Amino acid sequence: MSHGSHSQYRHEEPRSAPAHPAASRTHTAPKPRQHHAAQQQHRAASSDYTLAHGGRRVRIGPVVFWSCIGALVIMAGWSLMTVTYFAFKDDVLTRLIARQAEMQFAYEDRIAEMRTQVDRITSRQLLDQEQIEQKLDQIARRQATLESRAATLGTFADPTPTGSIRPSVRDGASKPAPLGEGAAAPVNDRGARLETKGAISAFVARFTGKSASGGLTGTLARLNDSLERVETKQLTSLASIEDGFNNRAKRMRGVLTELGLDAGKAPPAEATGGPFVPVRINQDQNTFEKRLQRISVARSHVERLNKTMVSVPVRQPLHGELDLSSGFGVRVDPFFRRPAMHTGLDFRGDSGDPVRATAVGTVTHAGWQGGYGKLVEIDHGNGLSTRYGHLSEIGVRVGQSIKIGQIIGRIGSTGRSTGPHLHYETRVDGDAVDPHKFLRAGAKLGFGS
């Protein structure tokens, strides 16, 4: 042991007592119980540990000995751990802090990445929403444009014959005139009715946001397709209207040429005027606007020709089917039975049937005149005039302005006549011409009875 003391650790075996000869001789056979206790004492003494110090000896048992050894080992281990902790404490803390910082940075990077993704998705959604709103705005403007175009198309009246005589209720439906090439049916150039606000709005209400397939993009595509179809129909209708005006103008010019009249000569318009401003077609305009301007020009030509045609006697003087009893030209006179010139057409009829003016004009004669009997003569201007003879009744007076289809008298058999009929003449510059070609021209233009 320390401090100069001498201690001795010894594991001693107990000595056995010398055999006393006398005792051995005297006690040759010891008792069994005493012998067993001695053996137990000997075993305990052999397993003990002895500590010697300064001449003193301490004997301890094995349990206490090994408990002390274990405590010493534990204290040595704890001391080693303590020394190791204090030696490497800074490194461990640094590593732990670095690990925590690394994990924190990783979490922050992940959060930043997720925020970036959220911002990207939000931006994409906002962009998609803006694009959708722009497309819807374009569709709304396009719809409004198409509605405006449809309203514009509604302003174009059918180019039906101007000044045609409509049948009265008493006369019933008009019958076809057998005078030549047959009456052409009025051309309907307005075209089919287009889908406008009601139809398109119903389409939007039906499909917007409710599409089962294709999503909102498919819905917008279907809306655009629908508007494309509407626009195509409108352009088709415009083309039909333009063709109708052009064809009618062409027919009227052809008819006026056949009749030997000046197609470019029209009666002056009343109460009109203003400076001359030439029409300029903007090349940047779309197809609809350009075609609309062409239609306006064609329409003005038709209106000008219509104003010319209202003073040309191409309409029938009687309603219904005309029953011709005597034609124009040389014939056998019904009274003298000799060849004679017939300056007009005779149409059979019932006494009292109305006789109508075949063009606008002014009455120059209304009364009795020789073989005509009761006669009405109307001056239509441009050297044209018509005569209506053998009337039973005259309904106009000299100087009176006459409209197309106005009743000027009634069929009779006055003057040089063999029965109720109308004697109808057409004159150019005072000379009688065949009214047939005027009536055939009216049939070509669709001027019904």
C-alpha cells in the first residue's frame, strides 16, 4: 500500500493442528458433528481473502472483494467517459449544430421550392384565367359584331319588283299571264335568317363551364366554331343579296334596252342634293364591310332603275289571266270586214271590271273620243303614253297624277265595240307600238298582274 506502509495481500490456507500423540492415542474416534463443523470452517477459511498492512491483517469474503473490484472498474470507466466528453465536447457540439443547421437549411429549401411551385401554379392559373377572359371577351365582341351585322342584313329589303300590282281580295290569287315567255317568280335575295342574340346567348348559357368533355378549352372552341358558322351564313347571305341586286339590275337594263329606252336616264329625284363626295373603299376593311359597300352600290343602281321602271308601262291593266281577243297589227275590221290596222290589244272582260294604270303618269285625256268611246290617256314621260278605250265608266280627270295600279275606269262597250272589252294601247313619241313587248318585259321582271 502507499505511504511507505507495507501491506501484504495473502491468500492463506489454514494450518492443521499437529497431531498430539497422546490425544491421538486417547481419542481415536472423534464425534461426527464436530467433524462436519470443522470441515465447514476449513472451507470458509480457504475461500477468504486477507489484506495485510502494518502488521495487521484483514480478511474479507469474495463477495465484498469482487464488489469492490466492480466499483473500481465502474469508476474508471466513468472517469474515462468524463475525460473523453470534456476532450471532445466542442467537436460534438459543433457537429450537432452543423447537422441541425443543415436540416434547417434543407427544410427551408424545401419550403422555398414548394412556395415557388405554388407561385408558379398560381401564376399559370392567373395566366390561364386571363387568357380565358380575353377569349371570352373576344367571343362577346364577335357576337356583338355578328348581331350588328344581322341587324344590318335585316335592313336590306328583298329586291322585289317595284310598282307591281297586287291582287285584290275579290280577285283572289293571281293567275299566270299567257302573254309570251311567262312571268318570273320574284327572287328572294335576303337569304336564310341568321342566328343572332337569342341563339348565341342560349348556346353560351348551355355550354360555358358545363362541358363534360374537353373542359373549358373545348367549350370555347365550340363557341368559336358556332360563331364561325354564323359568320359564314352571314357572308353567304350577303353574297346572295349582292347577286340578287346585280341580277335584277342586269335584267332591268336588258329590258330597257329591248324596249329601246335609255337605261341610264332616270327621272330626277325630288328634294335631294348635297356636295359630291366619291366613295372610297378602305382596303383594310374586312370581307363583310367590303361586300356591304358593294351591295350598297348595287342597291343604289337597282333603285335608280326602279325609278325608271315605274314610268314604263310594263304591268298588266287587268288582274288575273288576260284573255286576248284581238292582237296588235293588221286585222279584219269587225264592222267593215276589211283589213285594217289595230293599234292596240283587246282584252275580254266583264262589264264593270276595274281597269288599272300600268305606270305612273298624268291624265291627259278623260272623256269621249270617237271610236274609242270613253277613253283615258295617260302620259308617263320620256315620250311614253297609254290609252284605255271602250270604258263604261271613267274614274279620273285631266291633270290628275296617277299611281301604278290605280283604278282609272271600268270595262265597257262604248264607242266602236262589239262587246265588253278593254282596248289597250302603248305609244312611244305618239306612235302606237305593240304593247306585247312591254307586257313580256314586265313578266321577265316579275311584275305580276
